[in-house]
Amino acid sequence: MDLSDINRPAVWSWACYDWANSAFSTVVMAGFFPIFFKQFWSAGVSATESTYQLGLINSAASLIIVVLAPVLGAIADQLGRRKGFLLLFACFGAVATGSLYWVEQGHWQMASFLYVAAIIGFSGANLFYDALLPLVSPAQWFDRVSALGFALGYLGGGLLFAFNVWMTLSPDLFGLDGASDAVRLSFILTGAWWLLFSLPLLLFVKETNPLVTMPLKAIGSGFAQLGRTFGKIRELPQTFKFLLAYALYIDGVDTIIRMAVDYGLAIGLESSDLITALLLTQFVGFPAALLFGRIGERFGARAGILLAIGVYFAVTLYSAWMQSAWQFYLLAIVIGLVQGGVQALSRSLFARLIPPGHTAEFFGFYNMLGKFAAVLGPILVGWTAVMFDSSRISILSILLLFAGGAYLLSRVNIVSGQRQAADFR
């Protein structure tokens, strides 16, 4: 990648934050927290009840972020202090993550509180992280610089996760009494990793925007801007239809990311097998995302998204009858092949349906909608598990999200949507 015409230290320092915070999403959110929640903090609770609890926790965290998103977005845009707020939320999330080490067995309420706090820190910091991209790169390099962060995130999160898995498999090598001590230590290491690799951004990314408005005014204008943006989207029927489709199918994707390990435990698979499967997904995901970029160029972004949704549908259906670890490995590899692709192509397709000059506010709505979408799926899985007393039936509920999303996406007239966006005033 030729970055000769931009500030290399700023670009790499900005991208390094993705290396930093992906440790939380990989090690904690997708990996160890669901396992430890079910086996340690919710010890003695039935599998279906703990699934229900975990679903509510994830949905509550997502709902809080949805409420905060327009306020934080307004602060990022108007106060011109993105870096400071990013580091504030990152520290908040990292401290909450590390604090999980001290939560004792059976105290699932405290573990839930800290986990929700960590997600708020993670998601809040990401809003300001995205807002810093225009400061470190000219517009013509947005895609490449963003992809650099994406690549470092996969790599950094995967490497720390692999090290933590090594600790849990061989605790004696690290002077630990057992796997549970290794998992608890991983929460501290993740928080420390998050903070340590946030330092390059602090040192080498410079902000030049002054304070241009008062905080209370920024908060009020955030909600007002949200309403105006929604009104504009309603005037673009194809863009609006795509967003409805996106909300459904990305909810299914996020639900699988957050609930897959919990489901594997509920049907009797070993935690070590589930962790190995997550590692497979992590390292398959990045090159597969690049491949999906080629698919989008050759056959169109919608075709690539529908292909990914079809794969997710088949994986979800098959998982209800899954019995052994090797099947979970296979499904992990298949998910890794489409996970990054469906996210990347969704972003590129939406970009084609945005009116010129409205990119920032429309993508702000898009990101907020993606966070809101993470509310329904975990609740749906958790409620179905309790209602039918079956984790296998609960996982099938996600099929509704993929089917609805695919149907609505197939009804989007992309050519008409691009024309409407181009003519929008």
C-alpha cells in the first residue's frame, strides 16, 4: 500500500487502536466471557436460563449504546475533542474488563454489570475512533487506511486470544493453579493490552479542531440531527428499504458472534473446542473479507451479501443438529469465510445509496442502526430458549432475521436508489 502522500505515523497510530480494542471483542465478547459466565459466574444455573441471562445482558448493553450514540456523535462532530473522549471511553472499558478478574464465583450480577460497562467503553470509544479517520487520511485513502485498521484488528485480537488460550491449556507453564485462573488473568491482560496499544494514537494523532460549541448545545443538536437525518432517509425509499434489510440480517450476524460460544456450551461441547473454533474464525476472516471484495466487484455488492446471508442461513439451520466438536470447527471456518465480507459489502452498498454531501450524517445513522440491531437477536434467542426449554430451538429463531433481511434486500432497486440519491436536494 502506497502511503507516501499522507502522515504515516498518524495512520499507523490510528490503525493501532484497532489492534488494541479488538482484543476485547475477540478475547472477552466472543470468547471467554460467555464461557466463564455460564460455567463460573452462573454456576448451578440451568443452561437455558444462563442463555436467557446472557441474551438480556448483550441486548441491554446494545440498547444503552443506541441511546448514547447520537449524543456521542454530536460531541465528536462539534466539540472537536475526539481523541480525548476516545481515550476516556477506552480507559473506562479497559478498567471494567480488568475488574472481571475479581468477580467471585456465582456473582453473575456483578459480572454482568462490569461486562455492560466494558461494552459501553468499547462502543463509545469506537464512535470517536471512526470520527478521527478524516484527520489522519485524505478522502481518497479512506478505504485503504480503514482496511489497515481492520487487518490489524484481526491480527492483534487473534494473537492475544491465542496466547490466552495457551495459558488456559497449559496453566502450569505460567505458574497458575488452573484454567479458571488463566481465564481470569486474561481479563487483566486484555485491559492492559487495550490501554497499552492506545498510546500511539495519543502520541501521534494530532487534533486541530477547536472547541466550537458548548457541550449541552452539542448534546441537544445530536438528537435534533438524528431526527433530520431520519427525515431525509424517508425521502429515499430504496435507501430506507436497504437499512431495514440491513438491520435484520446484521442482527443475525451479531447475535451469532455474541451467542455462538454460549450455544456450544449449552449443547454439551467442551470449552476448549469452542475456543479453538473461535481462533479458526479469527484467522480465516481477514483474507476471506478481501475475497468478498473481489466478489462484490465482479458480481455486485448485493449478490455478495445475499451469498453471505445464504451461508449464514445454512450454518444456523445445520447448527441445530450439530453434535460434535469437528462440526463446530467446520461451521467456524464457514462463518469466518463470510463474516467480514457481509460487513464490508454492506458498507460499500450503502455508500452507493447516499446523496452527495450527506456521507457523514448518513453513515452516523447507519452505525447507530447497526448497534440497535444487536438488541433484538440476543433477546430472541434467550426468550426462545426459556419458552421451549431448548437451546437448539432457540438458535433457529435467528433464521427469521436472515430470511427477513434477505427478502427486503432482494426488493431494493439499487439503480433507482442511486438515481434518487444523485437527485436528492
